[in-house]
Amino acid sequence: MGIDNIWVFAQETNGAATPATLELLTKARSLGGTVSAFVVGDGNAIASTLGEYGAAKVYSTGDLAGNLPGAAGAAAMKAVIDGGDRPDLIMFPQNYEGRDIVSRLSVKLDRTVLTNNTQVEVDGDSLKVTTPVFGGEQLVTTTFTGEGPFLAAFRPKSFEPAPGDAGAGEVVSAPVPDLGATGGAKVTAVHVEETTGPKLDEAAVVVAGGRGLGQSESFEMVESLAKLLKGAPGASRAIVDAGWVPYSMQVGQTGKVVKPSVYIAAGISGATQHMVGMKGSKNIIAINKDAEAPIFGVADLGIVGDVHKVMPKLIEALQGR
Amino acid sequence: MNVIVCVKQIPDPAQPGELDPSTNTLKREGKLILDESDSYGVEMALQLVDKAGEGEVSLISMAPNGEVSGLRTALAMGAAKAVLVSDPDLAGSDALTTAKVLAAAAKKLGDADLIIAATESSDGYTGTVPEQMAEVLGMPSITFAKSVAVEGGTVKVARQTEAGYDEVECPTPALVSVTAGVVEPRYPSFKGIMAAKSKPVEEVTAADLGVTPVGWAGADQQIVDVAQAPAREAGEIIEDEGEAHLKIVEFLEGLKVI
Ligand SMILES: Cc1cc2nc3c(=O)[nH]c(=O)nc-3n(C[C@H](O)[C@H](O)[C@H](O)COP(=O)(O)OP(=O)(O)OC[C@H]3O[C@@H](n4cnc5c(N)ncnc54)[C@H](O)[C@@H]3O)c2cc1C
Ligand SMILES: Nc1ncnc2c1ncn2[C@@H]1O[C@H](COP(=O)(O)O)[C@@H](O)[C@H]1O
């Protein structure tokens, strides 16, 4: 008994395992027992990395042939479980694919899902997970009370990834069974938005803009400052919803979680849903004209001022160096 | 074309949230309002039905104490009718139970071409309910829709991804979850508000729908602790009098970022 068999839903981008995958594998390893990775797609390219981070076995569905991962991934996992490999815990990243797969799997297994977690610990034959609420002000710890497989989704950047000492994971085929009506949705075209510079969730410096910029053209100030600091531009949801910048730049509960060494918030109020995505930054600088803005509550350096005055001067000062 | 929209009624997010000390779940007392996340789905559905030139928009909601305020807002926007599942036995339900209840409510309304939900609710934000509903109903689904069009039995969606977006097609009936900002939700007109008062809202219990509320999965979790997170200390706050940018430069130098 106990938690002996853990699966991690593993993802790939551009031929490499995603940071969230490595974080979860590292955590899974520390909980003890055997760890398997489950790739919804072709797992061969990343199997050696997954092994290095702790996956003794790498389940791979093979190419999804246009299917969305939700229905396909859940059905493939269910088939392996029915085949006799019964995990005690399956860990998912709290992102699009993770959410879609764990949701459908929860129905197939008739098991609850605990979402938005940032911590997990073994508790006898069960597990305790911790979830921040109210923008991270309080931490709620919940245990699973029924039988496994326990299903839990974790916010990215909750754990520090570190490789272990094992070799490549053994790749095991886990084909997607016939999906019937649930497999009706098909991807017909893929559009990738071009980005330059470091990735938002990996950059050492993030400069983020919000509604206080006033108009979409002013986002150029955010981009120039990010470039000067070799960082990545980010955004609040307000300006993503307004269509000023693409969703891929959104920081927060529904966007990316960032933990750079410096986070500069320009014209961002500091709503709880924004703060959960950036509160973990080592140093926070905020520029906001409202001295009462909640963002100042977490800022190491707060400038009460107009972004249209402070930012251009800051950019000029840095250009002159 | 008939569209069903999931409408969650939530405590006003402008008020600070609070946990009930006896159950450690979110307090959901008092007047509830239409979750802004769902106002996009309502608007999207109204536009799709409008474009099709026939059919109607129906609403489903699960909420405590027979709450209808949020539903009335959506009806005032133009939806035709609603099914409300309100049942004291449902208190503390997890997302899976919610999905089972909503799926049963959708079935009660009869055949719809499309079921629309939001990608996540403002108060619960598990983001799992729509996809769980689709699985309960054995339906295909497209999550994270930025735009939705229906043409002759096929729904076409631009689906947001981490890197950009995908074009996805699916035969109806299907479930689609829409992101915030996809459309501009209309304000209910005075006429709409008056009309909404007489639109039918059918109130049912979980038992009426044949769903056992505290099922196996329903009771599968228990909150064991609530703690205050370590607070981040606020630093230096200065008023800009024309030279504040130098303070930032100094701060960045101190960190060796520049
Ligand atoms: C379910 C859900 C999920 C969400 N997820 C996210 C998320 O992932 N990320 C996110 O960011 N938000 C998210 N939100 C939205 C969040 O609640 C806020 O609405 C949003 O973060 C506000 O963005 P903002 O700070 O840019 O705008 P506002 O709150 O409008 O703040 C603008 C700020 O700019 C300041 N300002 C105005 N003019 C100037 C000027 N000239 N110079 C300097 N300062 C100025 C103002 O004082 C104000 O503080 C979510 C909301 C919900 C309900
Ligand atoms: N109680 C409810 N009543 C109606 N719709 C709901 C309810 N709970 C969730 N939903 C729908 O499912 C979406 C996602 O909810 P959640 O999984 O809680 O983030 C919501 O935005 C609604 O569209």
C-alpha cells in the first residue's frame, strides 16, 4: 500500500520535455515508488530526458493524428489502467492539455480532481495537496479520502526540477483506442505566433504592462525596456482581453506563472489573479499612479508615478549606458 | 439552432472572498451575480442563434438557495429560458458532481446543437467542469475557443494554444468552452430586463434529475487545514518627482541586472 506507483502526464515542445514536466517528475521521484511518464503524442524524442528525471517507463500514444489531447489522452490512460497498471497518483500540470485530459479521465474513473495545487505530500495511503486561494493569501490543504488513482493538477513552477541518476525510460506503446463520438474534434491548421528573445516563463527579467498604459501603442515601451534588460515582455489579462497583445504574454492565474529575478509591473493594479502568477519573483518593481494600488503591497521598489513619464526616461537612461 | 449555455452564479468578486470556518469551503451566501466569464458564452450563443436565423438560447445553472439573479441577467440579455438546479444536498459538491448535475440538466432541456461554458469560473477556477460535462454526455468538445462559427452541422473554432492558435472543426452536437474577451457582452436593455421577469426558470433538485449528489466521487476529498501564506514584505515606495527612473536604474545596478 502507500503511494507506490505514480504517473506524470509529460509534454513536449520543439523536441524537448517542457519545464513543467520535469518539475512534476522531480517531485514524483521524491514521493517514492516507481514513476512513469505518459506522453500524449510521440514520446520517443524525449524518453531519455524523462528517464533521467525519474521515469522508469514512458507510455507513448504516438501521433494524435489531429485529435485534441483531452479525449485522446484520457482514453489512452484509461486503457492502460484497465490493462492492469493501476497508478496511485497521476500528476498533471495545470495547463490546457493537463486540464482537458484530467477532466475527462476523472469521469472515466469516477474520481475527484484536485486542481491548482502547489504542494503534495504522502499521508499514509492517501495524499495531501496544498492550494493557494485568494491570490495566495491563504493555503488550503486537502486530502483524498476515497480510493486511488488520485488525480491532481499542479501550477507550473511549484517545484524545482533536478535530474536524477537513472538512464533512459523504457518506451511502452499506449495507443489511443476508438474514441467514438468524443473524438469528433479535429485540428485542421496550426498557427504559431512568432516570438523573439527569451521565453516569458524562463526569462531572468520580465517587464509586464497593464491597462494603465492607456493604449496599445504604449506597449512598445514595455517591449523596448524588456529588450534593453534582455528580458521578456508580459501582460495583464486586461490588455490581452482588449486585444493589445497575444494571450501567450499573459501572466497570472489563467496565464503563465513567472519567477524571474526581476519583475517590472507597469500600469498593473495587482489583482489577485495577476499576483498568483508573479508573486514568486525575487524582486518586484512597480510603477503605478495610484499609491493605493495593491501591487505596491508586494513591490520591493514602488514608484508612484505616470508610466508615460517614468518609462521613457528609464528607457533613455538605459540606452545611454 | 439551439444552444445551451452554462451560467454560474457567484458571489460578487468585488467583495473580498471568505472561507466558511465550519466547512472551509468558499462562502456562497447572499445575493449572487452572473459570473462575468459566462457573460461571454451567453453573448456568443445569442450571436450564433441570431446568425442561424432560428432556434433559441437556454441556460443551465447549479446554485444554492434557488438563486436566480445571475440567470435573470442572462435572460435579460436575450436567452429564452433556464433550468436551475438548486438542492441543499449539493452543498460542497466537487467539480465532477457539478458536471454530472449540469449534464443531466442539459439532457432535460433536450437536443441542443451546442453547449457553451467558460474556460473557467471566477470563483472556483478548477477549469474542469466543461470537459467533464462533455465526457459525461459522451460528446466531443473544443476547449479554449477564441472564435466560434457554426456552418451546416459543423462547429469551427479558433482554439487558443500556448504558442498561438489552432483551427479545429467538429460535428455538432458538441461542447465548446470560450475564453474571456471573445465577444463584447451586451448590456441588457430596459425592455430585456422587463421581459426577463416572465421568462420561464424551471427549478429542479438533483433527485429530480436522477443524479445522486453525494456519490462515490463526490465525497472523495476533505479539507484538513487552512493556513495564512507567508506574506511578502513591501519595500520602498517613492513618489515620482521626475527622477524616479534613476531609483530604478540604481535598484537594477544593485541586482547586477545592468
Ligand atoms: C477567472 C479569472 C482569471 C483571471 N486571470 C488573470 C490572469 O491570469 N492574469 C491577469 O493579469 N488577470 C487575470 N484576471 C483579471 C484580473 O482580475 C484583473 O482584472 C486584471 O489583472 C487587471 O489588469 P490591469 O492591472 O492591467 O488593469 P486595472 O486593474 O484596470 O489596473 C490598471 C492600473 O493602472 C494604473 N494606471 C492608470 N493609468 C496609469 C498611468 N498613466 N501610469 C501609471 N499607472 C496607471 C491604475 O492606477 C491601475 O492600478 C482574471 C480574472 C478572473 C475573473
Ligand atoms: N454551478 C455551475 N452552474 C453553471 N455552470 C457552471 C457551474 N460550475 C461551473 N460551470 C461552468 O463551467 C465553467 C468552468 O467552471 P470551473 O470548472 O469551476 O472553473 C464555468 O465558467 C461555467 O461555464
